[in-house]
Amino acid sequence: MKKSTIITFAIAGLMLSFASQAKDATPFKPTATIQQIMSSIVDPNIDFVWNSVATISTKDGVEERSPHTDEEWAEVKKHALTVLEASNLLVIDGRKVAEDGANTASSGSTELQALEIQKLIKTHKSEFNQRAFGLHDAMQLVVKAIDKKDTEELIRTGGLVDKACESCHLQFWYPIRKSK
Ligand code: HEC
């Protein structure tokens, strides 16, 4: 083999190893678990958005609750944007599902354990990402409704968000319920 050919192969080999290193390296530092992102970021903030609109039946009739002032709409938007961007946190590779020994069961015995969820996400990462982007896209519609100060639209798109949460939970958190 000519010397120049050997050098070419050596360079190609080096480039390949750099390329695979670059693929493994993530520029992010995922620290909180998915469970912590759910309970500290996603859940409290989407509750604020969902609770900002409601139709309440009282003995005096039907009361429509919704943001009224510009400040109230702006406040709802802050919480909506927080959930919207939290969807990207879910996509980052290398995040743990829960702290060791944490309980992932909420209402009973149909939820998977953290390690089972972790495995499921690993083998279906692109589907998991799609579910996260589903939340992202539904939240974009929510933000549009807020920008238009459109209460009806906020209620409708809030329902789409609920479906986006549920579609990920059904595949990755309690798939057992789906098959029942
Ligand atoms: C891309 C996937 C995904 C999406 C989208 C998602 N979740 Fe989750 N969520 C999970 C996984 C996985 C768990 C199970 C781990 C755990 O117990 O936290 C979970 C658990 C939870 C929990 C339980 C947290 C705890 O203390 O154990 C809550 C509450 C929750 N999600 C709320 C929501 C809400 C509300 C939305 C939508 C606004 C949402 N999630 C969207 C993946 C997702």
C-alpha cells in the first residue's frame, strides 16, 4: 500500500471517530428528571392556563371565567410560554425519568416504574420526541389564542393540550391502560 493511501485512510479514520464523538456529545446539561419537569414546570403552569378559563354553573346561573385586563392576559401568556418551551426540555437526550427510588405511580398500579419508562423512551426516542413536539404545537395554538384574547379559542386549544399530554402518558407512562 502506498504511503499516501495509508495516510488517507488514517485521516478518514480520524474524521469518522470525531464524527461519532460529535454525535454522542450533547451541548446540554440535563439535571432535573422528567418527573421533576412534570411536577415543577409543566403541571403547575398548564394548570394556571387551564384554570384561567372556565364555565361555572352556580345557583345564580352560568358564570364564564376568563382573563379580562391586558395584565391578566399577559400573566396567562407567561405560564403558557413556560409550558411551550418545557416541551424542548423533554427532547434533550440523557435525562433520567426519576430519581432512584422515586415513585412514578399516581392513581394506582397501572403506571410503569421509572426504569421501565426509561427503557421505553430509549427504544422509542423519536416517538417520544414526536409526543413532546405535539405538546409544543398545541401550546403554540394556545399562545395564539391568548394573543387574540379569544376565550373560546383558549378553551378549545386547552383541550388539544390535554390530548397531547395524554397521548404521551398513554404510550410511556401507563401503556397498560391502553391495552385493557
Ligand atoms: C413527551 C412525553 C410527555 C408529555 C408530552 C407530557 N408528559 Fe407528563 N409525564 C411523562 C412521563 C414519562 C411521566 C412519568 C414519570 C413520572 O412519574 O413523572 C409523566 C408524568 C407526569 C405527571 C406525574 C408527575 C409525578 O409527580 O410523578 C404529571 C402531573 C404530568 N406528567 C403532567 C403532564 C401534563 C399536565 C402534560 C401536558 C401539559 C404532560 N404531563 C405532558 C411524559 C410526558
